[in-house]
Amino acid sequence: MAVEPLIYELGKSGRRAVKFPKPTVPETPLPEKLRREALNWPEVSEIDVIRHYTRLSQKNHAIDINMYPLGSCTMKYNPKINEAVARYPGFARLHPYQPESTVQGALELMFDLQEMLAEISGFDAVTLQPAAGAHGELTGCLIMRAYHAERGDTGRTKMIIPDSAHGTNPATARMAGFQVVTLPSDDRGNADVDKLRALVGPDTAGLMITNPNTLGLWDEHIAEVVEIVHGAGGLVYNDGANFNAILGIARPGDLDIDIMHYNLHKTFSTPHGGGGPGSGPVGVRKELAKYLPTPRVRKITEGDDVRYEWFRPEATIGRLHSFNGNFGMHVRAYCYIRMHGAEGLRQISEDAVLNANYLMTQLRDRYEMPYDRTCMHEFVASGNLQKQQHGVKTLDIAKRLLDFGVHPPTTYFPLIVPEALMIEPTETESKESLDYFIDAMRQIADEAETTPELVTSAPHTTETKRLDEVGANRNLNLRWQPEAAPEREKEAVAAD
Ligand SMILES: *Cc1c(COP(=O)(O)O)cnc(C)c1O
């Protein structure tokens, strides 16, 4: 394009969005230290600002624009009512240092959310404090450590993790001081129980398992897996990021699992993906409740009098987050759960599983399905055929999907599937959106055969084309600078 759109250099000296009236109080200058003469703010009118941010928002893909089948991330639609409720001043304007007596409504909401999450998952106690799934994993690992330490069982240094696990699991276990032992999957995509039997022993702290796993499969031997680990004196952690598949159908607590995190920003529709912040509450069975992070909320009933208060669990592992976690996310998840009710939650999972199976059956004649059995809320296809026969890689397929206005699936994960395409449609897509995705994927399979260079050179319609991802990683630069920065701005930067 010859004429570049106006993007950044919008400022003109003297332009204003707001005109403030003259102050009616004496002016007090800021202390010298806080003043930055060289601060080179752009001077813009209101419409410039609105257009700037609207334009920026359109450069990225979002669930509010089109389908976002990013496997493992559960990029479902986030109902706008969650946002409306989270913005109620009675929630949004609270300060975490306010006395308990003035925030009883917020405490009641947190207490009820703890109870609802416990009920949905079959656990006895829940903390809302962790800020993400991985943070929940850390909480769980620290609880395992505290549990063994309190029993004087200090030789338990190893955490067993299936090779289909999310990358955060081994990273977290390591951060919590455990050695990671990898458990291979069997050819149906389950944790290999014979190998597990050989791995467990007096040095086993526990096992972290994602179920349904990252192949989108329910582990057919989960009861046996739990029994083997418990038999060796270890604890079982369930990575609950895939909870969207089993709401109202199966409860990990009923399977004797000890600890699990929930991703409110996946299953319970609080925004994520650039939109955060996240929230990763953790549920535990009764014996482990005393280790949960402090503080937790409890309900005190005296006659007709009900009140809520903070308390410190007896053997707490301490604080995992400032204040009480990301409260705004608790409000959104609470709203979502109350809006759906028990039957609605079950319907969510049934629809999520149905949608994923529909896509899988409609694509299996064009794409390899390395684990071709009924899937849960997601499935893993492979671009192996396209790569072997036409030199079109999974990365190319993913990039080509962008031209259809669809966010690509997760690629090259899980690691045990070559050229993996991990697809999770979620329950919020209509039959028409699913069919659109199927048509796009089938057309790309056709193109790989007839015009492979169309796919290998994609995307063709997006704002930016192929990015230098390695370069971006190695030379991380998060600070935008105007190209023709005035001298004083450069000096200010140099002085930083
Ligand atoms: C997303 C995810 C995580 C990590 O959750 P974050 O909230 O991103 O930290 C862990 N395990 C699985 C299977 C996931 O999909």
C-alpha cells in the first residue's frame, strides 16, 4: 500500500481531548522529583485516542471476532453479564484493607464460590487465592511438600508426570523442589499403568495428571493410577485445566484425587489471552485443608446471625498472592456458575464434548488422527500427511487458517504427536461456526494437494505476515519508541 495508515504519530502540539476548567484552589506544584520535563506525551484529540485503540484492538484476533479453537485453552465466549456484574461499584470499588464488617457481600460471594467449586469437583475445601493454573499447581505441590514434611516423610523427592502433561506441570514441580520423573503414555493415550507401578516407591511425593489429558482423552485407568500412587504413599494432583469436559458428569474428588486446580479463565468464562488476569483456585480433600494458603473465608452462624470472616488455616503454606487473589475474576465466575446452575453446567460439558467429536469425525478423512477414539472436549489431529506428501507443515496450516478469520488451533503440542493440531471448539460455537471451520480445514487440505505454495506462504490477509518468533524471543523489546523521537525524549530514555 502506498499510503500508510496513521497509526502512531498522531500527536500535534496543542490538541486536547479534555479541557479542564481553571482550578478554584491554589495550585501546588508537584515535588521536583516527581516531575519529568522530558515526558513526551502525544497531544491528541478524543477521536484520535478512540480510533487508535479501536484500531489496535482489531489487529489481534479475539473470541468476540471469530472462533478461537485453541486446544487446552478453552477459549469459550465470555458472557458480557459477567463484566457488568464485576463492574458493580459494590464489588469494583472495594479496598482489600477494608474491615470485614464492611465487605460482607464480597466475602459471602467468595465463600459461596469456594463452596460451589468444591461441590462441582467433589473436594472438601477450596482456596481462591492462586492467580493462574500454574500458580494453582505450585500451591498443590507446596501442599504435598507440607503434607509429607509434617509426617516426617522427607525422602519423597520425586514427582511423576505423564508425557502428555502440560509443560507447566514439570516446570512447577521443579520450582517446588521436586525431581520430575516422566511417565510414558500407552498406545491408547492413557498413562501407562505397568510403567507407573515400576516407577513408584518410597521416594514418590506424588503424581500430577491432567485428566482428561492433553490428547483430549479420558484416562481409562484413572482409578488404578490413583490407587497405585496412594499405595506407594504419594498424593495425586489433577491438573483441572480440562474441567470443561466433565462438569456435572464426573468429580475428581470422587475418584479419590487429593488436589486439583480450576482455571476460572478457561472453564468458568473469565477472560484470558491478553485479557487476564487469571484465577486458579485449588480444591483439596479434607485432610489437606489445613495446608491451604491464608487467608480463607468462612461462614459463622450464630442463631439467626450469619457473618463471614477471614481465617488462617492451621498449617497453612502461607500466602500465594497479595490480598485475596483476583477478586474480579471470582465475581465473574460466580456469576457464570449461578447463571447456568447445575443442569446448565452439565449441558456445557455435553455440548463441548459433542462439538469436539463432531469436528473430529468431519476431519478424520483428511487429517491423521493419531488417537482415533471418542474424544472429550478437544482432540489432537496431525498435519503429518500434508507434510510427508506435500511439504505443507502444521505451521503452514495454522497460518493459512488466519486467512479464514479463524484463530489457529494449538500447534506442536502435545509433544508426543508429530505435527500436532490440538483443536478445542468449546460449547459456545454454533453448528454454523463449526461447519465453517470444517470447510476451512478441508479446503486447506485440498490446497495442500493442489496449490501448496498458497498454504506455505500464508497468511495473506492479516495485518502482519509471518513473524520472526525466535528473534522476538531472543531480542525481547517491549518498549515502543517513536521513530523520530525528539532529542529531549532520547535524553530522557538515556537517563533512565
Ligand atoms: C492452561 C493450562 C495450564 C496452565 O494454566 P495457566 O492458567 O495458563 O497457568 C495447565 N495445564 C493445562 C492442561 C492447561 O491447559
